[in-house]
Amino acid sequence: MAILQIALDVPLPRLFDYQIALDPGVSLRGRLVKVPFGPSLKIGVVVAEAEVSDQPADKLKTAELLDDLPALPADWLELCIFCARYYHYPLGQVMAFALPPLLRRGKMPRIPKAKPCAVLPPPTFAAATPDQATAIAAITGAGGFKTFLLHGVTGSGKTEVYLRAIEAVLAAGGQALMLVPEIALTPQLESRVSARFPGAYVVSAHSGVADAARARAFLAALEGRADIVLGTRLSVFMPLPRLKLIVVDEEHDASFKQQEGLRYSARDIAIFRARQCDIPIVLGSATPSLESFHHATSGRYCKLDLPLRAVAAAMPTVATVDTRKQKLQDGLSAELISAISERLQRGEQSLVFLNRRGYAPVLACPACGWISRCRRCAANLVLHLADRRLRCHHCGLEMAIPRACPDCGNLDLQPFGRGTQKLEEKLAELFPAARILRIDRDSADTPKKWQTLLAAIHAGEVDVLVGTQMLAKGHDFPNLTLVGAVGADAALFAADFRAPERLFSQLMQVGGRSGRAQLPGAVLIQTEYPQHPLYRALIDHDYTAFAHEQLAEREAAGFPPFAFQALLRAEAHELAQALEFLATAVDAAERLASVDIVLYDPVPMRMARLKNRERAQLLAESHNRPALHAFLAAWMAALHALKTPRELRWHLDIDPQEL
Ligand code: ADP
Ligand code: ZN
Ligand code: ZN
């Protein structure tokens, strides 16, 4: 009787042995089974088969094969196994995450009868530019695993390169996987892909897709019926038997790294997959992550450049406005105000970018010093005047605005600082005749609202846009000729060493919204540090100079990509408990006597309290990735064996993006 080794969705880094009543005579690897586990039944995946078990035969329970569910392919199992090993996360939980919810519960979606595809003539397109042609030839001629970094400014025709490479793959009978940051924000891309390949079966995969549709998409991919999978980070786990190309658009985007549960980087997993399938992968960006740029300059990745915009539009002119020398009107400089006013006279659109939503970041009492704090987090409650609430942006706690100071009864509470709502109010006051539209996660909190707002912008019903980075993502606003950035300086001196990289990329992206069609664009950045190298590089459109400067700083400081990091985080009701666990973890690590590993002291997280839990962290670092992972494997085994208080929770974050 065969023993099945089964991965189950439980937080234990091991497989579980079961027997099967009837030996089917064929391998059951990759099959889904239902098994008794404790008092309940669980769905699991058969990962391996064995002749014998460590468990006595009479203790082995029996697994039931789920006959109508297809087997998961071997390379999908390998992908999950790699992920479990690299992120030191239980395999059963990796698989539970990678499977669509319906299959995870052992259910099969109803599959509608496929309707025959209309055979349409392929649409015709303009010839590729010489730079595009070089890139397309390199990708289609790769002949196996190769990582390309496609570096091209906004509008340089990167998407066009992806589409032509995908076209070649489809013509050869292959499947393509295209990962994008947030599909809800880029409906234009979905329609562009479908329009380009009218005969192809294009599957969308993102968190907005309902359970049944998600399971159907998974099966269509697994059975090889889907030609193109277009999706967010989750779709990196789609089984694709004929996979011949992977594209990661906006590869620098932070949303490719999941920040909870399985803390994986979809970009990094995608690169593993390309190697596994021996196929090319294209990472595209106007502002590549410094990790990818470093690999491209050191020769590990092949760099492809699109330095010019595809259609004859010049890059916008970028300038700084020195705000030290003037009194601002609610954060707006005279230069920015007069630039907006010029656009209004010419009937063109302007955009004011401020990456802080709400009316003001805090409400305060000038009489006694009271400020609006969240009682569950180490954070302020943000004032939202649009719906008259105080709201915590970290835990969602909200309340009505108090009429008087809760501490001293003073009736004159004052907002401090500014957010998008306040800017909107000020712009309306300065330009009473202008049509002003605010776009942030409050005004566009559903994909539907977002579509409506976008349609209004495109229909020319808006003169001035105010918004957060939501506006920076892949949209063409042909009539937009001015972008003003307000409050950018805050990120220059932030504690996180990645803050300048994010700021540069945001400003470059949001600036790229301006002057996309026939009208020249301008970008004005308000700053107290007009000589800062980051802004100088933006003025020169010189990502490369910025990247080299940042990489030199990182190398001197020994930060990634010159070191590999893992972060052990712990949280508990009391900070002392979290720190004590981390101190025990340090002891355990020291007993492992690992060379090449640097362990930093346990410290409270920068925002120590979140949702009433106190959080602390411990950084482990090494210049040697295999050494780090060997250490982590042994360390995790030791930590899993520890008895910890019930309310203490901990997790490991590999290649953390936020320290
Ligand atoms: P990116 O993805 O780099 O922002 P896109 O691929 O979206 O750039 O191209 C920007 C614009 O230029 C699009 O409107 C696209 O249709 C157009 N375009 C791209 N390549 C060409 C080309 N070779 N000839 C003419 N127009 C092009
Ligand atoms: Zn008071
Ligand atoms: Zn809170």
C-alpha cells in the first residue's frame, strides 16, 4: 500500500503521511486529496509517494482522492517547493495561497462550453522604431533562459515591445505571462492586449476577479487553453504548460512584493520560473529597481534601452521651484499658481501631485497641545473634511470630528499640515471658474469610481487634477501639459534607505503624464533643496546618473543589492514580550555558529504599535546568499521548536522592502 506525503494548509513546515485505500497503480503526485486532520477534514496536495512511513501503519489515516480535480503539473509543484524553501514558509501554505480559493476547498468550477473563436484578421500596426526592433530581436532570439531589463522612458514604446514579443510566442504555439502592478488602475492595458490578439484566449487574474472566474482561469491556464495570462503578482503562480515568455511591466513597483502571509516577490519568483522553463523574461521600467539595474550593469541581465519617446513628443521640461525664498499659499508657490493659470487660459489640463490623502495629517488643540492620535496605533488620525471624519490610515479606525478638545474643551481645534483635500479646497478658491477633480484612494475607492473619474478626465471635463500617486500609473492624458509636485522633500530624508529610489520613480512617473501628445509638457517640483542630486537628475532626465549615485551610496553602506537581508518580526501585547522573543532568537542563532552572518540588535519597529499590537524586529544580513539561507533554515527549525506565549506572533520576511 502506497504512502502519500501530503502538503496541508497548516503552519507547520512539514508534510503529512497518509495511506490510500486503493492503489491506483499510477502516480498520484500533484493530485488533490481530502484527508482527516484532527477533528476536521482538509484538502491537501500529494507532493511525494513513499513505500514506508515513520508512522506505524495502524496510525496512518486514509486519504480520499478528489477524482474530478486535475493533477497539478510537476513544474508547478517545483515552483511551490522553491518558494517554500526560499521564503522559509510551510509548503502546504504556499500551495494554499497559490491555488484559487475554489480548488483549495476541493471544488470544481462549472466550465461553460467554449464558444468557437472568430478568426479575425490580425490588426496592422506601425513599424517598430530601430530601438524597439533591436529589443524585439534580442528577446525573440534569446533561445532559452535570459533576463532582459527593458529600460525606457514613459511613452518610449515598451508595451509595444512586449506585445510584439508575445505575438512571436503565440505564433509559435506558446503561452505568455504578463505581470502588471495593479490591473484595476490600468483597464486600458487589458483592452489593448485583447484588441491586439483578437483570436487569442486572454485571461485576467487579479484580486478583483470572483472565485469561480479565478478557478476557471487557473484551469484554462493549466490545461493550456489560455494563450495569455495578464495579471497582478498572484498570477505568477498560474500553471502554464506551454509557457514561452514572461513579462514584468513596471518591475520596480512595490506591489510585486506581498507584505503579509507569504511575503514573496512576484518579480523574483518570475525570474526563477523563467530559469525553470528555460525561457526569456523581460523586466520593463522607466525607473528600474536598483537591484535590477545593478544586475544589468554587472552583466547578469541583458539591458535593452528605449531612450526616446515613440511618438514625436519631447520629454517634459523639469524645473525646481525654490520655496525657501517665498511665502506659500497653503503650500502652493507663486510660480506653480501662475503656471496653472496659464494652462487654464490655453484650455489645457494641470495636475498637482501630493502623496498624502485627507485634508490634514492631524487635528490639534493650540490651547493644551492635544493632537488626534489613533488609540490602536502609534500614528495620528488624519482629518478628512470631505466626509467629516478622523481616520487612521494604518488600521482603519475612524470617528466623528470632536466639537471641542477632548482634554480641555477648547472649541478652536486646528488642522496641521495639508493633504489632497486641502489642496483641492485652496485651488478652488484660487481658480473659482476651473473644474477641479481630486483623485486618491478616497475619491476612487472602487474600480468603477476610478473608471468614471478617468472618463471625465479624458472627456476634457477637468481643468485641474489634484491627486496622489494613483495618478502616476500608466495613463495617457493627452491634454495634460503641467505637473506640479508639492511636499516631495519629505521623502528625501526619510529613514528608509529605499525612500529616494521610490521618490525618484514616483516623480518620473507622474512627470511622464505631462506632454504625451502634441503639446509640450512641463514639470515643476517645489522644494527647499533645489540642489539635491535627486532633483538634478530629474531635471536632466538622467535615471542612470541617479542610479549610479544611489548604488555607490548603498555599496559604501553595505545595503542591498550589495548585501542580502532577512527580517524577523515579532508582535505581542507588550513590547517587552516581542523584544524578549527576539533576544531568544539571537541566542538560538549564536548557537548555530554561522560565519558570514551579521545579526543586528532587536529593536522596536519604527511604528511600534499597530492595531493594538506592539512590534519589534531583528535584521539578519549577509554578503553570501547561500550562507544566509542555510543559516535561516537552521534558525527557523530552532525557532519553530521554541515554546512561545500564545499571543506572540512572529514571521520572517526575506528580502524585506521596508525596514
Ligand atoms: P510605454 O509602454 O513605454 O509607456 P507604449 O508602448 O505605450 O509605451 O507607447 C507609447 C505610445 O506610442 C502608444 O500610443 C503607442 O501606440 C505608440 N507607439 C509605440 N511604438 C510605436 C511605433 N513603433 N510607431 C508608432 N507609434 C508607436
Ligand atoms: Zn485642548
Ligand atoms: Zn490605527
